[in-house]
Amino acid sequence: MSGQLPVRNTKVAVARAGRFRRDERGAALLLATVFMLTLLSVVAVAVDFGQAMVLKQKLHNAADAAALAVGSRLNLTEAEANSLAQSFIKANYPDLALGTLSQFTVAPTPQGYNVRVAASLPTTFLRVLGTQSLEIAVTSEVSRDLRKLEVVLALDNTGSMTTNDRITKLKSAATQLVNILFDEADVSPHVKIGLVPFSGAVNLGPGALGKGWIDEIGASVLNREDIALLPAMPSLMQLFSSMSNISWGGCVRARLGGHDILDTPPSLASPDTLFAPYFAPDEEGNAVASPSSNSYLNGPGTNPLLYALQSLTAQQIANGNGPNFNCVQRPIQPLTDTRQTITDAIDAMQPRGSTVIPEGLAWAWRVISPGLPYDNGAPYGDKTVTKVVILLSDGRNQVERGGPYNSFYSAYGFANKGHLGPTDGSQSRQVLNAKTAALCNNIKADKDGDPSTDDIYVYTIALEINTGNAAIDAETKSLLEACATPAARCPGQQCFYDTPSGNELGQVFSKIAIGLAGLRVAK
């Protein structure tokens, strides 16, 4: 038996060794524990760093807003720049936001400002690794591209602009745009701004006479459309001259032959390219008994001698009606580089009359154009100049009216003469809308042979449009939106604004001005 014992012991040892190799439960538990700890550490780090990325984006937004704010103004003192930047940082990164704002600096650069913002983020899981907080810092640099700007404001001056004091809010907002673009300069080497107030027609002012733009001799058939002029008095301007108690208000008719939606230079050789004086004829009825109409003569109003008989007309014309009925009061202000000149023109606007959007838009184009009648705009091929038209209206195209004339008198005369589609006036709004759309396309069309750049940017603003007809309101807003330069090509990435409240006009004009000023964030 003693000979068998070593063999038996050997077998037992081998069996126990086999069981030891197969019993892996302890090792597996150890590996699982290590794996879970590693996974939890990765998750913990991911959570804290995820919070850090959110914080960094918030800081970027705050820094960009602050840099744009201080960059939109020149000649700020160091204290003013810091105060302004701080207000924008707090607005975009409130005290209760993720992390704690720890530092910000504002440093001027040759063409703008550099803003640095830092914040501290307390950690949640990284504390076990000894990291109590993460420090996040971002910078935003904004530089001003001192491009030259030519901007024309085509602003609705119709009677409805008195509603909710829209005209006052518009004056304030437009002046704000002027001040941003001019910076601190009274006379700018970089900016010219013009103004085209419009209602039923556009006023060129007495300065337009004698330049060959106005049909002063009766060459255009529009001189004889509504008034039976005498052979010795062949033009409406001569008729105005014969009247001692009223003078030409400065408005003109829309041109015939398709020139109303074109920038064709006026030429006596082509009478239809001239601008006929605006003369609203005396309408049927008695001046006293029919005060709501434009009846201002004691007679049918077709004989020019009646206009010259001042004893009959003086009292009636003085009541506000007369040949300048529905003519906007404030004349065009051509492009000017002087701040006070344009702000005075804006402040002088007075609302009255009905809405003819295409005339306002057409004259904005003519003011910014390099050709006649206003020829102080830069050539379209000048790449150092950005041209902009800003159109604002608070209502639809509207001259509709019953009675024998089928519309109010406007730059297109009476509807019964056929210039607005059917002579019954039933399609006048649609015709004016079509003219507006065609003008928008003509203004935005390539003019210098380089379709990769916009020769004229068009901004449009629909202000509190609420006529009581939802379909027509939507139609008008759609018209204005389609007129605007597409957002992808627009400075500031937005060229159409649907402004439901006049109180928002200041923000809209400021946003447009900052985009036009050429601000760009350069991180």
C-alpha cells in the first residue's frame, strides 16, 4: 500500500489544480469592478465637460453680442466701452446662468474691439479627481469694414401713419438708423442717405424745375388728360402759374409707356420719359356741399379760366383740397453726406393721402441711380460702394373709390382713364401690386454685368398692416417679402421685417443699420 500512496496524492493534487483553474468567479468580479469604475469615471468626465461646452457657447454668444454693441459705435471712451459691453454680457449671460462670470475685458483694435469673457464652472464628478472647477475663456473680435454706403429710405407718409402714432415712431427709428451709420460724424466720408416720402404721389420739390426733368411745356399727353387747356396755355405748369393763391406742390405723374417702372433718363426728345406736373382736377359737386371730395371750384372744373378766377377759387382752395390733393407734402431729399440735412428731412415728414407703393419705390431707385434725374449716385460697377433701398409701408396699395372717377386722384390719375387696368377701378390694387413686383425685380436685376454681386440691396418693412381683410393683408406682406433681397444675400441675413408693432421699429432699423455698417465677427 505504501507503493500506491504517491500515486493517489498526485491524482488529488492534479484534481484540485483543475478545479482552481476552472473557478474564475473571483477574477471576473474584480475585472467587472475595475470596468465599472472606469466607465463611471468616463461618464463623470463627460458630464462635466459637456457642461463646460454649453458654458463655452453661452460665453461666445455673450462676447459676440458685446463686441457687436461696442463695435457699432466709434469714439467711445474706455469707460463707455466697458459699460456698454458689460450690459450686453449680463443681458446674454445672466448671473443665474451656468457657472460664474469671473472676468471680462474690452480692448480697442485699429478697426473695432476685442472682447474677452471668462467664467468658472464648479465640477460635479471631477472633484473626486481633485479638480474643483473648470475655467472657460472665449474671445470675440469685431472689426468695422468701412465700406461706402448709399441708402435711400422710401417711407410711407399716408394718412394711416397717424394711427397709433406710427409716423412719430418711424421718425425716431429712421433717425436712429442715420445716427448709427454716421457714427459721430456730422459730415461722413463714407455714408450718403436719401429720403423719398410717398403717399398718392411723390414730391420732387421746386428745385426740380428748370432741369429738363419736368414737362413744363406740355409735351406729354398727361398735361391734357384731365384739364381742357387753352392753346395759349398748353401746359399744367403754366396753369399753375396763372393761379395767384396756389402753386405747384412738387408732385408728378407716373410716366406712360412702361417708364413708370423703369429708371429711364428723362429726355425732351422722348416726351413719355418726362415727368408731367401733378394737377388734381376739380371734381364734380359743390366745394361747400361736398367737402369730402376734391371739389374746389364753383363750376364743372374743365375750363382753365375757372382756375384763374381767384375771386371764385381762393376760399375753396385754402381748405386743403385743390390741385395738390393727395400729393405728399415732404419733397424728396437727394443723397446727402450731412447728418443734419437728412434728419431734418425725416423730422419734417407729414402723413396724408392714400397709398401708391410703386411710385415711392420707383423714385427711391431714381435717387440712388447714377443717372438722371438724380445723378449723384455712384456707378453700379463701383465695388467700394454698397447701395441700399429701404421700403416701409403700413398698408396695401389703395386708391379705390366709387363715383364717376372710380378712384382717388393719384400719380396714376383717375382709374377711369385706364392707367390702373379696367376703367371701373375694380383691379387697381392688383395692377399697383403687379407694378410694385415688377419694380422690385428691376431694382434687384444685375446692372454692372457681374451677377455674383448685388448692385442694390432691397429691405422691406411691413408695419402694423391690419386693414381688416386678412387675405389682403397677407397679400401685401407676401408682396413686400418677395420684394426684399433674399436673406442669404442680405447684409445681416435678414432683409424683410414683418413688424406688428411700431414700438419695434427702433430695433428693426438698428439691426439693419448694424448689418449695413459692415460689422463682422472675426474670432
